[in-house]
Amino acid sequence: MREEKIHNYFFFGLLALAGILAFLIFRFYIAPVVFALALAVGFRPVYRLLLKIFSGNAVFSAIVATILAFFVVVIPLTFFSFKVFQEGTQLYLATRDSAQTPEFSGPLGGFLSENFPALAGISVDSRDLLRQGLDWLVGNINLFFSGLAKTIFSFFLSMIALYYFLKDGHKLRSRLMELIPLKSRYSEEIMKDFLKAINSIVKGALIVALVQGILAGLGYLVFGVPQPALLSAATMIAALIPLFGTSLVAVPASIYLFAIGNIYQGIGLFLWSMLIVGTIDNVLRPKLIERGVNIHPFLILLSVLGGVQFFGPVGFLAGPLVLSFLFTLIRIYPRAMGNVEIEDAK
């Protein structure tokens, strides 16, 4: 018995050592793999449709789906990310060395001067307001987009991973099921709930936020708001905030247009934000979210912010994936542990 325990301890020690070494080796490529996993979730229906079109040819269907993902997602996302980085860097440099005092003109400026004269002497130190956020933006995005060769290589790895996730995803799932030390019905339930949670969070929250950010950015660009790509990225984050959502960025942007005298542009942006950007959530979310998955939007927001803080830019996806897995285990825990207790009693 003692010898058997020694063998077990030795085996698990080797397993832990191998796991640590594997993590140290693969940690540099976590971002492309997580990105590919998120793309696989989104393009799985496309891959299944292509399987029907190409008579079950998995290889060709996966190749076509990967090419579609590259042109539909990767190229626009790369352009947008570089644009956000460029605008963030410009704003950072503009506010690093000098405080900016807002100047109000037009009807709104006259109204403030007449009714709130004390506001004329108030100055806003934009360094204090923007430094922390811009420091994070420039620092984190620069980690991912600092070198063209590195960026191209990362996306190349993502496309390879996406191809295999689509083509061999069912094999990977079966292999993971074998490794879970629970009865098959619980392993199946864990996997099913996990995939459902991933679909709900990625599609029901992140994709909706992405669409709202894109629509809002289009409005910022058309109505003449400065730094439209940067504000679009901020709107994507704001879309995850319960109750207020995109209005946290869109309303101040509209007020800014009023403040500088662009009344019609301000009205146009406000109507666009409320009628189009604000309501698209009610249209898309019910169609994308899975029934039976109820994760509070505030927790999704925290998982995104915490994931970005811990993993870098890819944490926007990695954080919600970890949250999905946690909620899956919490849901299955009572039944799984009850089964263990019964087996132990026997």
C-alpha cells in the first residue's frame, strides 16, 4: 500500500512538472489559440453549412470557413486595432504634457455663461482624467501590435488553430471527455453546459457589444466626433455595463457636439445612438443567447476587464471563457458531488 502511494505521488509529481513545463512553453501562444477558439465558436454554424454544401468534405469546408473568417473578421479587426492604437497614442501625446481646458461655444456655451458663470473659471486637467486609461491602452495594445512580423505570425497561428478547431473539434471534445474523471453522463453534461455558456457569452454579449461599438463608431465618424475609432472601442466596453450601456459614451459625445456649436450633428448623433445603437441589443441578444444560461451582465463585464488586466488584449475573450467554465462547474457541482457521496457510501 505504501509502495502504491509512492508510485502515485511520483506519477502526479511528474504530471505536475510536465504540465508546468508545457505551460511555460505554450504561454507565448495562448493569445492566438484563444482568439481561434472564439472564432471557432462564431463560425461553427458556417462550417456546418459548408459541410452540407460540400457533401461532408471536412477538410475543404474547414479551409473555406477559415478563409471567410480571415476576410470577414481578421482583416477588419487588424485595421481597427491599429486605428485605435494610433488615435490612442495621438491623444496620449496630446494630453501628456499639457492640461486642456474645454471651450464651449454656440447656444450651449451662451446658456452656460449666462446661467452658470462659475463654470467659466473651471479647468479640466485632462492628464488626471485620461492618463490611466490611455496608459493602459497604449501599453496593452502595443504588446499585441508592436511588430508587424509578430502580428502577422500571431494571426497565421490563429488561422491554423481555427482550421483544426473546426475540422477536429469533435475529436478534441471526445478526448477531453475521456480525461474528465467523472461518470460519462456528468462529463457530457459539463461539456454541453460549457459550450452553451461559451455560445451565450461570446454571441449574446461580446458580439452584441462588438456590433454596437461598430454602429456607434460609424455615427461618431459621420457626425464629426474626434477619435471615432477610440470612442468606438470605448463604446464596446460600455455596452457590457448593465443599465447604462452605450449611452455612457454616446451621450457625452452628443453633448460635446452641442458644446462646440454643432447642434444638428449633436441631434443626429443622439438620435442615431438611441434609436439604432441602443435598440440593436434588444434585437440581437434574444436571437443569439442560449436558453438556460443566466450569467449576470455585471459578471461578464468584470470577466472582460479582469481578463484584459491578467491576459492582456486577448483577455477580452479569455476572461469570459474562464467565467463560462466556472459557471458550468457550479451548475454541475450539486449533482456530481451527490453522485460521489452515494458511491462512497456504497
